[in-house]
Amino acid sequence: MNEVLNFHFNVDGNDFTSAGQASIQIKKNLRRLGLDPETIRRVSIAMYEGEINMVIHAHGGEADVNVYEDRIEIILKDKGPGIENIEQAMQEGFSTAHDQIRSLGFGAGMGLPNMKRYTDDMKIESEVGVGTTVTMQVNL
Amino acid sequence: MKISQMQKLLEARVLCCEENANRHVYSACGCDLMSDVLAFVKDQAVLLTGLVNPQVIRTAEMMDMICIVFVRSKVPSEEMIELARESGIVLMVSDKRLYEACGLLYQNGLVGNKVKG
């Protein structure tokens, strides 16, 4: 497979309860490609946490998943407020989410660390007031 | 342990996918923080939780879980039941508290990742 397979999603930022739909769809798509369950789980969990983040913090954004011969790349791009201190944001337990999100089972400062845990590489580019792009790679 | 046996132990009511209640599960997770479920759970087929919103179903789906038990008589919405039905996840409601429900399952052989009938 030399061609890159791309799946593109617009993540709606208006409704927290619908967050995660793109990740569910990716999980289904990767299953159809016959990838091994552990890889599918890692990709979909990392994307799910990212999708939740985009909805909580950035009013949604765009998600792209590119399937290469040797890896899967997940790119999550938003035009949200940006991350002031990435190092701090990466610490488990650090969160700027409000209480309502916490009462829904998220916003405990686990999202970014989980995304890093499940992927082989993660890069965060962020500019305050402009937006954030998270690029993750999972090797096949 | 079969899901149907869990149902009896927890005196639970099944809300959907009862046809999957004869499946075996070998470990479970009791948690209200979905990010913790996503972080630390591995090969655990059952989620016991007091949290009721659609992200609970999606989290279970992400983790390949096949059964969710809502404790303290929390009843999920129709939307949640429909999401679970699409993924074949058995939903049930028990009036036990989370601690007691986990304890009952553990006491009766559902103890982590070891294979038990």
C-alpha cells in the first residue's frame, strides 16, 4: 500500500455529549482495514481524548487520520485559545477544564498524558489566541 | 463469569443486548473518571460506574468492553441505550453502590486478569 489513506472529520464543538463520534468512526474504519485490535485501540483512544479536548477547550476543530504503510498519523487541529504552557499541560492532573466537564468524567488532567501514552510520537504546536495542532504517530 | 451471573449477583436489570449475556468476562473496572478508564484499563470487559452520560458508552466502546453496569439505580437515557445497542454492549442497572457491586463480583471470582469460568 503506497497510497496514503485519509479520513477527515469536522469535530463539532457545540455539544459535549456528541464528542467522540469521529473516533468511533475511525475505529470502525480501521477494523475494516483489518489492523490488529491493539493498534486500533491505541489509535482510537488517543484520538478520542484529543477529540474530547477539542470540544472542551477549543469549540471543535478538524481531525485527519492518515494511514501509511508503516504508521498511522492522527492530526487534530483547532482554532481555540491555544496552550500557554505545554510542559505544564502534559503533567498528569493539570487541567483548566471547568467543573461541569469534570462532572461528566473528564477534565482531570489525563487527556494529553493518555494521548502520549498510547502513541509512539506526539507533537504539540500551539499559539495562544491562534490555536493548537496535535500530531500523533502510531507505528504499525 | 458469565454476564448473566453478574446480573444475578447484582440483582440488576438488563436494558439492552441481553442476547450477549451468555458471554464470559474475566475482569472488571469500577470507576467514575472516564480518563482513568482510558488510561489504565486493559482487557477488562466490564465497566461499573455511577456516571451517566453518552461518553460512558463511548469510553467502553473505545476499550472494547462488552458490558456496563450502572450502580446506585442510575438509569441511562434512550440515546445512551441506542449507542450501546449499536455496539452490542450489554447495559444493566443495579441498586447496589459501586463499592458493594465491585465487592460482590470480586468475591464471586471476577478478580482481575486471571482466567476464571
